Amino acid sequence: MDFLFFSFPKMEFELVRIFIAFFGLLIGTYFDIFNKKSVPDKFLYLFLGICILANLFDFQTLPFALGIGIFTFVVFYILYKTGQIGGADAYIISALAFILPFQPNSFLILEQPFGGIFIFNLFVYSGILFMVYMFIYSLKFIREISINKEKLFKVGLILISYLVFVFIAYNSAAFIIGLESYLLFISLLIIFLIYFLLVEDKLKASFTKFVSANEIEIEDIIDIDSMDKDLVKKYSLSRLVTKEQYEKLKKIKGKKIALFKDLPPFLPFLLVGFILAVLLGNPLFLIL
């Protein structure tokens, strides 16, 4: 399998890899939906371990799987520790990167000249699905959108960057093939980005709940921006509620803590994105 200037070896036991990844993601999604977004740690460790060890039976793929998997794990573990994503999301995404480092071909509907990195393909589909869901959810706030100087400045930066990109694209030979389709896709993403920028404050407020310290649990995510700045500084609060921070929070009396509550679980979007990625392959191929 070729991708840009790299030649990837064929993954051995591809069907087994796909089924392990699918059923592991399916189990994680079940807990994410029906167990209050709490996926058991033992399952996460077991799934990650199986996905890593599966590569021991395929020495050609092993170095690629370790490279892509370790890089993915480091990136998403940092995102998890900084309170950007849930711990279960980080472990399951990393597991998928280990067991399916490249795009599998077994169930592809259309033959493709290049498949690329599977975790990238998966994220494009999952991200688009999540973006559409959040767009539909946010429509109830459309009449409440407020525009200030800060938002206008950010929108201006996005539009200027977009116009510069379009100018470079039209003057670069590398973008001749499929340029119109590619720019149409990028243009739609820019429109969504600007829309979410305008409605961001309303979306955050809809997911933020103020609770007392005794209602907080480990792994909760604090909305630092909505908290009293002096309180945040005094107790050195961060977004992710760790065991150490949990002890600090218990000392806070008479103050409400802003938590992100009722956030939509991400694993269901990842599951549907997985199915689409396995069937449709590299989204860039579809665009071009």
C-alpha cells in the first residue's frame, strides 16, 4: 500500500484486526451510552493490550503500528490529562490506531489507489458526524447569537486565512486535480467553523452546570472559564478532576463549581465513523 512517498506493507490477519477493533469499539460504545459515559478501566486496559499484542503476529506491520499507535496515544493522553477529552476516548482511539495502522481493504466499496492512515480517515468521518449533530443541537440557540468585537476579530482571521489558502491553491500545480471538489469541502468546513464560533458561548453554557463540591466526581471536567478566577488561582484548579484535585475541591465551602455536564458521548460517533471508514476508505479519495 502506497501513501505519498511511503510504501506500507500489507497488514496480515486484516479481517481479524477489523473484527477485534469493531467489537472492542462496540463494547466501549455500549458503556458510553448506557453506563453514564463510564467505561470500566479493566476493559480499556485489556482492549489496548490486545490491540498492541496483535501486531506480534505480523512483524512487517509491527514498526508502523507501534509508531502510529504510540504517537496517537501520547497526543490523546495529553488531551485527556488537560481535560479536552474523556479517558475512555483516549484509550479506545489509541487501541484502534495500534490494531489498524493502515486503511483496511477487505470491505471497501470502491477500489482506491491509496488508503492512508486509518485513524485519520476514522477521525474525518467521526468529526463530520459529530459536527452535524452539534449543528442540529445548536439550532435552538440561533436566535440568541450575539456578536462582539472578539468574535468579529476571530471571524476576520478565519476568512483572511481561507482567502490566502484559496489564492495559493489556485496558483499551485499540486492542487490542479480535484481542486474544485477539495475547495468546496474546505469551504463547507469554514462555514461550520464560523457558525460554531458565533454560537460557542451558548453551546458551552448549555453544557455547564454549577454544583457543590460534594457533587463532584473524579474524571469530571471543570469549566475553568466560567469559574471565579481567584478561586481557580487559589486552589490551582485545572480542567480534569484528578484524585489530587478532588481533595482540593472538597475543601471549598459555600462555592459552586462549574462542571461540563450532559456532554454527548463521543464513542457512538466513533463507531459509526469506523463503519464508514471501513466501507468508504480514505475521505480525500472521495473528495478528489
